[in-house]
Amino acid sequence: MAKDVVFTGLDIGSHMIRVVVGQRNPADHSLQILGAAESPSEGISKGSITSIEDAVTSISTALERAERMSGLPIEQAIVGMTGTHITSQDSHGVVAVAKADGEIKDDDVERVVDAAQAVATPPNYETLHVIPRLFTVDNQEGVKDPVGMTGLRLEVDVQIIQGLSSQIKNLTKCVYRTGIHVDDLVLGILACAEATLSKRQRELGVALVNIGASTTSLVVFEEGDVLHTKVLPVGGNHLTNDIAIGLRTSIDVAEKIKLEHGSAIPDEVQKREEITLSDYEGGDNATVSRRHVAEILEARTEEIFSMVDKELQSIDRSGRLPAGIVLTGGGAKLPGLVDVAKKQFRLPASVGMPTNVVTAIDKVQEPTYTTAIGLLAWGAGLDTGPRLSLNKLHSVRDATGKVKDWLKSFLP
């Protein structure tokens, strides 16, 4: 792949739209970021489109800013999506090896993955990703790559990730109306893993938790394979809402207090530390204890982590992931969050930052940009870990092709 091929990652979040433009450096497989921009999200709630016109305007604003920064026109993008409508299910496929000599070819792998997809899809849902985990050749289990092996019977266990058809079409329609072609539609947390997790972490067993504004996404890896994915309907906005209710103040003041004085560990806050609400526009003359704010944040973060731990319990991995928990997204910047995670999950915990990135733009070295950079890495096909999009994964690229003509009928 030529070095001058430019890729774009478009992360459509509930709080911000983020765009990253970059290219692959074939010498060291790093990503060179040429431009990055963001704009507030309008018309998007919990990862779902609530107003087509507002969403198109927000996406267009972010794209225009990225074009100005990079000096390059943006014509296509890898688009990330999330939302509580995302579901996943396990499936199993079995086929007979086609060749008489029993040698397994790429066609056999494609056929067995297709066979695994022949499951009852919920009404009005479309498949986003089909992720093969492990193959079985005759009675040999745990095969990572069966191509070239010999056998008569080929089996595969896959995870099928699905999304509500209407939400997929609405999101794709918004992007097309900005004049941008959708190269691929990717579940945001999978793209985030591309930017933050190492191959060793995925092999050992790790959970990546992306705390966004309205949703918290989870993906669990073990032995290099995706074990579980989930999108939970809680996020950073719930922390802000709790502060607004607890202090009887406005959402805007609560958000500023969270960013400037927030902590998830009350014991580390001095009892006499106080916050004067009148220091903020719209705040009254009251003063509140900073420790009280920390207690509010601790209670909500513990609730979010308990929901994540319940998902880990459902796959019998609670407290059993050697590489621990990696926190990313805007919510991961809350002071003390890592310590709460260590206590709640009984595992090592850390904040996930974008890796293998070369840039002079400081803001992209933040947890908030991990999904956008992961989308960029997804498109560039970097060998930063077990690739999910290029050789192991059937993505929604075919699905977007099918609806492209339908979407164009809405364009002026």
C-alpha cells in the first residue's frame, strides 16, 4: 500500500463528532496524523440518529474543519457506529472440505463462515460483523488458521454482531448526505481496540471499556479473539446529571464542576475543600463540598463498573483477565477512575491511549480520540494486532453496498 494513500476515520458520538485524517507509513507501520477536528453532536442521542438534518450539519462541520487542517479534500471515510441497539450472538458452522485430497482452501473457510451466519436474525436487524474465533478440523480443536491443513470436516465458532436496520440506514444516510462515501461501517469499540490494545494484551485476556457521553462500550479479548461485546446505556452524561441533581444546579455548571473539580475517590479530597457555584456563569451563591461531589461521582462510576462486571460474569471472566481492564473514551479522564476500576474489577486497570501514532497535533493523544484513530487504523490495515477487518472479519461493507442505491434516492 502506497504511503500517500490517505484515510479518514469518522467517529460519530453522542457528544462530539471527531474526524481524523492520516496515512500509513509502510516503513514502521505507524500512522501519521495529518489532520484532526471535532464538533459538537446535534441530532444524535445514545449513538442513534434523532434528527437527520441536525446530524448532517454536525458531521459536515467536523469534516470541513478536518479538511482545513489537513489541506486535503475528504471524499470517503471509515465510519464508526455504536448504540444500545447493537446485539451479539454466538453461532457455529460446519462444512465438508471441498477438495478430494482434503486440503483446506480459502473457499472452505468462506463457506464455513457463511454457514455459521445461517441463523435466525431478529426482525429488522442487519449483520454488522461476523467474527470467527476458533476453527475445528476433524477432531482437532483450537485451530487459528485452517488454510493449508488437511481434513474432511471443517467447523467454526463465530460471534455475530448485529444492529437495527433503521439505525444503520439512518447513520449511513447522514454521512452520504454530506457528500462522503462510506468505505466501511465499523462497531466503534472494535475500532477503539485497534488503536489501544497490543497483541500481547489480546492474547492474555483483556477488557476494553470505552466510556462515552451516553453509552459505555465493552469488548473482551482472549487468545487474540473477540470473546464478547456489549453497549450499555450509561456514560459520562449520567455523571453530570447526578452532580446537577445533587447540587441543585444547572447541567452546564455541573459539567464544568465535573471537569475542573471532579474525582472518583472522596478519601483523597480534603474535607474543607469547597466549590463556590457563583464562580460559574449561571451558578448561585451557594458553596458545596468538593468531597460531596466526589462521593456522587464515586457512586455512579461504581454503578457503571458493576454493569460492566455483570457482563464479564456472563462469560465467566469476572476477575479472570490477566491483562486487566483498559479504560478509554472521554469518561476515562476522570481523576481516580483507574483506582475505582482496580477495586471494582479486582484486576489491573489503566487508561488506554492511542498507540503507534506520529503527529504534531497534541489533542489526538487523548482517550477521546481512540475510536477515531482506531477507525483510521482499520482503514489503513495496520498490523498492530490480530486484524479484524481485512482477513478475519466479514464486515458491513456488503450491506452498505446493498443500501447505497436506496440511500442515493434521498439525495438532492
